[in-house]
Amino acid sequence: MKEFKLAVLGGGSSYAPELMDGIAKRYLGGEFHAREIVLVDVPEGRERMETVAAFTRRMFAKHGVPCEIRTTLDRREAFDGASFVISQIRVGGMLARQRDEHIPLKHGVIGQETTGAGGFANALRTIPVSLQFAREIEETCPDAWLLNFSNPAGLVTEALVRYARVKTFGLCNVPIGIKMGIAKALGVDPSRVSTDVSGLNHLSFVTGIWLDGRDITGEIFDSPLFDEYLRREKYGQEMGRFLRKLRVIPASYLYYYWCTERALKEQLAQLAEKGSRADEVMRIEKELFEIYANPESDVLPEVLKKRGGAYYSDVALSCISAIVNNKPAVEALNVVNRGAVPGISETSVVEVSCMVDGRGPHPLAQKPLPPEVLGLVQQVKAYENLTVEAAVTGDVEMAFFALLNHPLMPGADTVRLVLRDILEANRDHLPQFAGKPV
Ligand code: G6P
């Protein structure tokens, strides 16, 4: 069995135990052995990281998994000798996410962790830090793969491929979540299902569905299973009819673009009643860490299912397994397009089905997205490209135009107000914009 060292940036994340559980399963299944796992975090995350480490040691001991779990605040120590680095950082912590969600809502626009103005603020904070970490990886373990989960994952990966040399790709649990949902609806093992995924992170589309190598796309869209999917995803009848006609299953985030008024109303009602999603997640995390900290606990808690990242470890560990064993696997990843997604620049990062082997991910050529959605994807890509430049340069005008290009933003007046509030509220995390007026 292949052995390696793994470093996890943001090791104190409440999601980390899911990853650790997956690692244990892959070891027990004879796929690979992460003999040394180093969790690394910032000083504010130390306590949580130690809690995650202790909980993981108990989980591993229970199953007889012989991995050494270490913790450190020193990234270079963590990277030294690592073959893989998983990045799942949250710059500014959950309070910054809370602001990302609250500020746009104050101005009457969608407030969301990854999409719209909230995702934009998140990108401005996370991109420079991710690039700094990438440089440290290049110096310390230049052969390592950096698997980026840090949100907004597509934008951060775009910045990494543009401004770093590290071997990297971005991941998200949304495409695998859709695949799992299809397998469940069909009542078959997920290994028998394969999907064609094309688009951008949190704006990707399943355009093809395969069962045991047979194309069942048409059957799925014409069956009641699709109605069930639509009910679950909250699309109204009319939107559902569009999706059936276009024969695409979108990432759920399309809801913000196509049902903006409804989504905004729901967000505002939720904010008034119990706060935004960040407020809710903080409550869930409190519960989770109480369980992780209990010296008796050694199994993944049920309450973890209340978080949105289900299966995130599956996609990461499937890629790691494909790379270390040079055993091809197909996963939807964020990689440089190279022509796989028609209508998007060849050099831009897209979310697309990839074949992963010992040399990493290779994007698979996709059929064109229907014109009814391609325009939206192209515009969001334009916004993403401008945002990456703004995050790297600290150019306020560029940031303004980036946000103005986001389809969820109204005109320049609101954009300027939202931008001003974002830069002001995040000033401790945005040194690149320091002292520059909006
Ligand atoms: C989905 C998205 C992730 C996001 C998560 C939020 O899984 O793909 O990008 O981080 O949901 O879940 P949360 O529980 O933090 O709201």
C-alpha cells in the first residue's frame, strides 16, 4: 500500500473529522496509507485543532489505523516532506463569513458565502493568503499536490494557477453530491453512476448521466425522479420546466441567479428570524465541538450532516487514491479548461469532469452548455477573472468593475456602497487595499 504524508491547512475545521474518517476507511480498504497527518492552523484555531486531533486519534485507535496525527502552527513544518496538502481555510473565521452574508443583505442584494458580493469579499481575503501558502509549498515540498477546498474554491484555484507554480486543483462537494443523489434515487451503488459536469464552481451543470456505461440522460429527465429533484431544490414549476427542457441538472446555487427575488426574500426573512447561515453554522459548530471534545466520542456525529459539505472528503480522497496508485478515477474538479468547456477561455479555471491518474487531473471534453445558461456562466467567469486581479493587485477600480460585473449586483451606485462596506469591514484582512479610497 502506498504511504505518504498529508498536511491539512485549516486542520481545526469542523469538517476535518469527515476527512479523517475517510482516510481511515481508505487505509482499511487497502487503498493508501497516510502514515503521517499534520493539522495546521492559525493561533486562534489552535484549541479546535487540538480537539479535532484528539478526536481523530480516538477514531483511528478504535479501528486500528496506525497514522500519526500531529498538530502545528508552523506551516513549513507541516509541509516538509508532504505529498499532499489540503487547504480548507477560512480567512477571518466565521465572523468574516457572517459579515459577508450580512453586508449585501443590508443593501438589498443576495448575501452568500461564495456567490455574489459575499463570495467576492471572501475571495479578496482568501486569495492573497492562499498564494502565500502556495509559495511556501513551492519552497518546502515542491512536488506536493495542493488540493484547494478553500472558498470561493473556483476563484481561489483560478488565482493559484495564474500566480503560483504549485501543482494544484480545486474541489467541491456539489458535483459529487448530485451524483450521490442520482444514485440514491435510482437505488444503485454510486460506483455505477457517472456524470458529465461542465461550468464553474457553484455554477456547474450535469449534462449527462451514465449508468454502468450506458447513457441514461434522457430517461432521467423524463422520469418522476426529476420532479422529485426539482421539489427538493425549491425551483418553482416554471424554472423546473426550463431545466427539463435544457436537460441540465444545475448546482443548487443557480437558484440565486434564476430565482433571485425569492432567494432574497427568504434570506431576509431568515436573517430577521434567526440570523444568516453563518449564525446557524456557528450554533452547529458549537454542538459539534462539544461532541468532538468528549473523551468518550469516537464516531462521526449525526449533527455533522447539518453542515453543507457532505462527501467533500470522498472527492479529495478519490483523487489522492487515483494519483498515488496511478489508477484512473473520474471526478468533477476545478482545473484549467484547455478547451474542455466550450465557450470559456482555454486558460481559465472551470469545474469539469476530469480523469485523474498518477499525473493528476485531465479535463474531459464536454458537449456545449445550452445557450440559455452559457451566457450566465461566461459573465460569472468575467467577474471571477476581474476579482482575482483585484485581490492580487489591491486595485479599487478593478474591484469595483469586478463587482459591477456580477450578475447578482444591480447598478454602480449599490456596487459602490457594498464595496465600501466590504473594504471597511474587512480592513484587517485586506492589506492590499489599505489606505485606498473607494
Ligand atoms: C456546500 C458548498 C461549500 C460550502 C458549504 C457550506 O457544500 O459546496 O462550498 O462551504 O456548502 O456549508 P455550511 O454548512 O458551511 O453552510
